[in-house]
Amino acid sequence: MLSYLRQPHLREARLVYASLIGLLAVNLMVVHLPIGVFRPILLLAVAAIQAGITLWLSMEVKRQPPLIRLYAFLGSFFVLAMITLTLNDYLGRPILAMP
């Protein structure tokens, strides 16, 4: 009865889903903690873990050949570099007064 629900890939999908929901709960708890300047660091760490789980398990990079893994890593690194450069440009500009 419902033997298709016991297949290994569905069990892994449920574990990925549960871990991402758990990390979302950790994210919500960190937002409400009075920890000062460490809040953004913890939030970024949790987001990096979530992105890693999504990339490695949900996109099934772990089952791919090494060249595909390399390109997945380089693509993720490129996106992270572009976000970093964009934030650096945005945060480094002076605030102009309205005329």
C-alpha cells in the first residue's frame, strides 16, 4: 500500500524539505533575538546553508559528474560575486540631497 512513498528519492526530498523548513524557523528565531551586530552574520550563514542544501541536494549536484559539479560551483560563485559587487557599489555611493 502506497509503496511509491517509500522510495529513497522521496525520503531524501522530505528530509530536504524538513531541513529547509527547520532553517526557516531558525531564521525567524534569529530575527527576534537581541544579539546586535551578529544578527546579519547569522542570517547570512543560515541563508548560505539553505543555498547549499538547495544546490547540493535539491538540484542533485551530488549525483552529477565532476565537471557538472565544477560548473554548478562556479555558477553559484559567479552569482555571489555579482551580488557582492552590486551591494558594494550601492552601499559605497554617497547619499545625494534632494533639490
